[in-house]
Amino acid sequence: MAASSRAAAAAPTTVVDIHTHMYPPQYIKMLEARDTIPLVRHFPQSPSAPRLVLLESEIPALQKALHHDDDDAAAAKPPGRPLTSHFVSLDQKMHFMDTHRIDISVISLANPWLDFVDAAQSGDVARSVNAEFDDMCRRHHGRLFFFGTLPLTAPLDTIRGATTVAVARMYLAGVFDRVPRLRMLLAHSGGTLPFLAGRIESCLVHDAQLVRDGKVSPRRRTVWDVLREHVYLDAVIYSDVGLKAAIHASGGADRLMFGTDHPFFPPVTADEQGAWESVTLNADAVARAVGEGSDDAAAIMGLNAVRVLNLKV
């Protein structure tokens, strides 16, 4: 079944996409003005869209592609990710939603976020991003919401580390004890966390130093407690096998929320203006995991997001 019909069939009520990205105009201009990674550049070899260059390993290809006097420059493959209209156009976002019968999208900034921004400037940049997202949402009131961008200046290896490692570090640091009302929405169904929570718990109770320090007392909250009380998961996992594990580990279907990860994973051979297979995979996974047309399917596809995020629809 096509993605547009599958999403509607899987959720007869409201379909909410809580994992969908955009780059606002001023953010793109900031990246265009940069001379170091990350940056945005226009290449004559790729005239249809500018490209976002993120990796240090891409610098040699970047330098080669920009050397227009070099005989090999015209044939050089430009580095980076093409910033198609799906990344930057609000009209394109709405078209994508309409094509896949998505009622509401909660947009957020995509990588590299604000990791590269100097701490002295990150607050102003965050306010700019949020102001532009707010304007987009005002123009499509009731259909668009956004997750605020925070000026978290941190080492790249910390922010980009595995979700599982990040949550484990927060647990060991006592974050969930000090902030008992903290609630988190983890991308990609929590990464490996649903599969490794038991192993992490075993490592804790068998760590002699932690036992001596009194950090694994019988009264402590376990990793499983944190997963089921502090954590919500998106359903961007493309398989019912992983989704079932996420549902079981988090304590129930009421902890999962549908997402597309648009505009990542576009069609390779099909028209990008049509249905995307990546959306089909995620919607199909929900239907297979909890039953097409079931109450749990309706919850994951939209009602959970409406409830948890207090969306006014």
C-alpha cells in the first residue's frame, strides 16, 4: 500500500509526525558565511541545490570541487548533503504532509544543530531559529508545531554520541534523581537502549566500585524504571521487530510516537514529490506491531503526541 494511504489506514484519527526537520533561512545564511566545517557551498557541478558539508574527512573533496581552474574540478564529485527544497521550503513541507496524509508535524532543526556555534553567540542564534520556526507555525496554525532549539554548547563527541551511551551517562550522573520531572523523547526508538537496558543494569549491579560507593542500593530506581517513567520514544525504526522491542521495553504503546525523519531517506528512483517508501516502512511497522486500525495504532500514529505534547488541535 502506498505511504499516503497506509498512514491514513493505520491511524483513522489524527496522524502526527513528531520527527521531521527543516533548516530556517537565517540558519542557512549563517552556514553559507562560514569558512570552516560545517558550512554550505554552491557547486557548479551540482547546480540544483547547495550542499551542506559536515565532516572533516570531506575537506579534500571540498577543496578539489572548489578549485574551478583545476581541470579535474568540473568532474569532481561535490561533497556533502544536497539541501533540496525538502530541507528549506515550507511549501514543500506542507506538500509532503498532504501527500502522506499527515495532519500535524512537530518540526525541529537537523544536524549540525548549534554544536559549532560559539557559546557567546549560541543564545542569539537559538532565538533566531526559534523565531523563524514560530513564524512558520503561525502561518499554518494547528498543523505545524516545533521543538525549541536550545543553545547547548557541548563537545561534538558528547552530543553526537549514541543515544544509549548518553542516557547511561545521565543515569550514572544521577540526573533522573535530581530532576524527577524530567521527560525525554528519544529518537529512533531509543537507539539500542531497549535492547541493552538489561545489560546496562547487569553491569551496574556487578560493578564492585559502584556497589562500594552505595550507588546500586536495593531502593534505587533501575534503568528500566527510568526507561518507563522518564522516556518516550519515537517510532522511526522502520521495522516491527524493533518497534515491538521498544514498546515492550518502555512499558507500553502509550510511550511511542510516529515520525518520518523527513527529509532524510528520500526515494532513490521514484519522484520525491510523491509517496516516500521510508514513510511506508514506519507506518507499516506500527500496523504490524500492534495491529492495523487498533487503539494502540491510533495512539502511536498521533494520539500519544497530542496528549504528551499537549497539542491544541
